[in-house]
Amino acid sequence: MSPNVLPTHLMIEPAWSLEPQILLEDGPLLAIWKPAGLLTQGVPQGLPTLENWVKNWIREKYAKPGNVYLGIPHRLDRPVSGVMLFARNSKAAARLAEVFRDRRVKKTYTAVVEGMPPQTTGRLTNYLLKDPQAAHSQIVAEGTPGSKSAILDYRLLGTVAGRSLLEIELQTGRMHQIRVQMAAMGCPVVGDQEYQTPQAGDTTTRTVEEQSTTNLTTQPRGSERIALHASQIIVPHPIRFDEVTIHAPFPAEWASYWPEPERDLAGGV
């Protein structure tokens, strides 16, 4: 496929923005559309999380009082949007955890990044060291104690206004992996103020406004939304074992990340 033609399921037609949505309910398997800015779980009581939203949805739909079981086999960073999977019983949760652990889940992301990658397709292999207390990852030398390999494949879908649209397939699942590796390649994710690419000799972290070739008025300092979207997931069903493919529509703010995509991707008509 030409790098200037988007697959149908990746055409940017902004749909949802602020509220989670049910993408699929298939037995104990739930697929939920997570908006950017919403935490997945694990925060002080009273703050909104996707976990609580899904539990409340189950309570209301099935009239379940009290505690609701919900298995969470994976997570998305707070500023990332897209598809997330949940399990409604422990058997399905264990099976989903197993297929994630064995890397039998295909996770595809779409990202708008600053600049252009060195190749139209490529594989990035780095070693990441996680600081769980600071919720931060960094690239380190191979063999660094505590580091783990991080591998992803990317494909260039198009370019416009000094930015590139990439399809990214994760081969490993490390904390902030795509964000760290894109910044290290010199193509930080648009809106990501935590991981930026320093200029030569510059040891400071630059803001998106200093990095970008365009005015990111929709991404103020401290924004909880970035141009990274979990656009597709393919997973074995936890009961039937057949493959299930789920696509996630893009949130409304993507119109500001990627201006007039159809015109530019069609060759500047």
C-alpha cells in the first residue's frame, strides 16, 4: 500500500471526545473506547477512572448491586485514547492476561509526530529503564540493570505541515514505550510534553510550542491529551478462542493534530 493512502479503518473522521463508549460486548469480553485524559485505574478515591466507569455501566445494565468484578489485562496511558479490553469474570481475565503475556495480542496505534522518520517503514529496538515512582521511562544502554528490551514497528502513512502520520505496531509492551522511542528517533508525539527531543547540546526539555512547526493552541502546557491513539486490537476470544478484531474511532481533537488529512493524503488536490 502506498504510504500516502490510508487504510479505510484509519481514515480520520473524528467521532468521540470526552465520554467512554462501548465498542464490543461479547460474552465476558468487553472492548471500551477510552478518551484521552481519563486514567485507567489506581488513583485516590473520588477521581474518575475508566475502571469505575465500566463498573458503573455493568451495574446499571445488569442491575448488579455492590461490588462488580472487572479484570484489566492491559492499560493505556492517561493522555492516550483508543480501545481497551476488560473481562467480566476471572476465567476470562486469566486467559486474557495469558495472551497478553505471551504476546498473542496484536496492538496497533496511530500517532501524529513532529518531523519525519528516517524511513517510510522501520523497526525500533531500544532498552528502557522504568522509574515507577516517577512514572517515567528512559532509554539506556543494553545490559543496564533493570532495563528491558522495547521493540516496535512503524509505517509512514502520510505527511502534512511538518508532521507525520504513523501506524505503529508494538512487539513489546513497556511503560510509555511509543512515546519514548518516537522522541529518541527525533519525532516526538504531538502534544507530549514529557518526552521531547532535545537539540544538539541542549539538555533541557523543550515544550511542544518550542518543538513544533505549527501553533499548538489546542495543546496548552500540562495538557492531558496527546496525538497517540490505540486504533486497533486483535485478540483471541477468551472463551471461543477465535480472533476478534476491534477498531476504535479517532477522538474529535485529532482534527487539530492532522489538518485536512484527506486533501493532503490524496496528493494535494
